[in-house]
Amino acid sequence: MEAGDTWRIALLIVSLALSGFFSASETAFIALPRARLMHLVRSGRPGADRVSHIIQRPERFLATVLLGNNLVNTAAAALATVLALNLFANESLSVLIATAGVTTFLLLFGETLPKNVAWRRSERVAFAVSRPIRLFELALSPLVTLLQLFSTLSNRVLGITVSTPLMGEEEIRTMIAAGAQTGTVEAGEAALLEKVFRFGDRQMREIMTPRPEIIWIENGSNLDEFLSIYSENTHTRFPVYEGSMENVVGVLSVKDVLAGVRDLQRESGGDSGVAATDQIRPAFFVPETKSVSETFNEMREGGHSMVLTVDEFGGIAGLATMKEMMAVIVGQMGDEGSAPEEAVTALGRGRFRMDAGLAISDINEELELGIPEGDYQTLAGYILDRLGSIPEVGDVMEFGGLRITIKVMEGVRIEEVEVRRINHGADLGRIEPGPRPDPGSNR
């Protein structure tokens, strides 16, 4: 070993360390969530403005990192070659050893290890390297400027337009979650904003009133018949059919009927037998798989207050109103002067009584019961899918750590159930039949 090899070894170690530094810097700034950085800037964390300044000029940052990395990697290769030549008499063997050694060390300590650490600790690493990166930007400024100029000219020749990427949905959600954790966003506001995002993810079949629960008006029904149905079902709109419920001819609004009562009775000489369905409006149809947000926008633009959903066979699957869509965001709303009915009632000790028509996604979000999703949308659908038969009032079954008791049936439709968490989670199907109530006593 020659006298100068000591400082060459020291420079080689420094070159490897700088290679790891530049690699870690590149990964950390790329992996750092932009929403998190915006929050840190607003909260006044020291160094956040400097990190933000670097990220806002990605071309200059990448030019600095790539230039620095190439310089130190080249230096490491040159130093290793000189050291190998001084240690071994065979020149070919020296070059081979130097190449293999530098490649291995650069791969391990200049790329893999620093990038893995930076990816997992992006925020900490980005803040730690931000000041040195700014110093390297200044030191390499002439070369960095030339690289930027070359990049700009290349983009123009290739017709590439450089634009600032917009913040994505996941980044906004991350920012909201971070705000909720630190208290800058209230928990209720964070939950409401999360529901706004979920609004666009849901399909109409998840929120619609299913066909068996629809209250229909037959075309040609007179005012007395309409008022009789309205007195028992205080909806504001009813779908109107003719001949078959598959043949929907329009939607009847209570407001339209009441507004036209005087004219109808004047024309009929006070006869309430006049057809109330003369006031129907055109029906609006969408596939049951259409997203709630798209349907909502189309209804708003078209002036529709009710939509009928159609299944894959062209049959009526259900209906939904603007009110039901808004409930996806703000929760259930009761009629004027009354509170909304609670779909879930906590009974204590991990027990809940709930409407079997609730969507699985809503139940899991609110109660964290972990009910698996499948080709069904509701809790009733889950029960029927697992049982493979129609249950009866009082039947008890265990599925995946939950004990489910059938409380209310309406014909073959499951209306209400009681759900209880249990410690063991074997899928046992029906455990035992409950006492059979008298017919019609399940309400």
C-alpha cells in the first residue's frame, strides 16, 4: 500500500456516504406526502418552508441530486481502481476487483439501504437533508442550471408540457386525517368530509329503497285513492305504474297533486273521483350500478327529485330520492317536526339492534364489526347468503365472531336483527330455532 492510499480510502468512504445521502434525499422528497407537508408548513414547524421550497422546484432538485450522485459514484469508482492497482500487480485483476467491489458497495450502501430508510422515514429524512441539499444546489448551481436548460429544450423538442401535479384524493384524505389527529380539524368535520369522499365511491344499489319496499300508485287512481295511500305512507313522491310495476309511466308528487286539487275539483264539479295521476312527471331511470355522485349531479341538472334504478335484466330494482342521497353525507333526516328513526340501537356489552336493510359498508364503518362484503349489499343479504334459507323470528346463528338473532320479519323479508360480538368466531350457520310467534305477531 502506498503512502497516499490512506487518504484515497478516506475519500472512497466519503464518496460512498455521499452516494447514500443523495439517494436517500431523492427518495425522501418523492415519498413525503404533500398534504402532510402543507399541514407542517401551516403549523409553523421549523424547516417546513425550506422543504416546501425544494419540492416546489422539482426539476432543480432532481438535477442537483442526479448530478451529485453521478459525481460521487464516478469518484468512488476511480478511487477504488487506483487502490486496487496499488494492491495487486495484475492490472486486469485489479480492474475486475475494483469494479465488483464498488458496484457491490454502491448497490448496498449507496442505493438499497439509504432508499429503504428514506422511504419508511420520509418526513424525518427530508427535514434532515434539506439544508445540505440547499448548499449543494448553490455549490453546483452553474452545472444544475445547464442541466435544467437542457431538460427544458428536450421537453420542447419532444412536445412535453411540464405541469404542476394537482393534489389527489388520497393526499386530501391524509391531510384531513392529520388535522383530526392534531385537533386542527374537529372530529365531526373530519367524519363529514370523509363521507363526502365516500359519496362518490358508492353505487345506487347501496342506498336505494329496494323494490319490495316501494309504495306504488296505479295510473288512473282518483284523488280519494291517492289521499288514502298518502295518509298511510307520508312520502312526498310516488312512482306511477300502468298494468305492471315494470311499466313505470312517471312520478307523482304530493305537491303537484295538492296544487292541482282546486283545478281538478272545479273541472269535475267537486267530484273527488277525478284522476290524481294526471299530474305525473316523467320518470328518471339509471342503472343500479351507477355511482351516487354521478346520479346526484344528473338529477340536479335535470330537475329530478326521484330516480328509479334498473337491474341488469331491465327490471325495476329500487328507487332513491335526493333526501336519501344527502343522508349518505349528513345522516338520516326525519320528517319535519320529528326525529329520524335510529337504524342502530346500542344495547350495551357489544349488542346492537339494527335494521337488516343497512348497507354492510355503513355497518362496518360505524361499528367495526368486520362483516365480509360479497354479492350482497345489506345485512339481510349477508344473512341469507350464509344461511341459504329463509330464517324465522327468534332464529339464532353465528357468523365470523357475531351472534345474530332474527327479531322482526315481514313475510320473507328480514326487517330487524340483534347483533352481538362473541369471543369465538367459528362459522356455525344456524344454531337453534327460536320460539315460533303467532302469524302476524312479528311487528
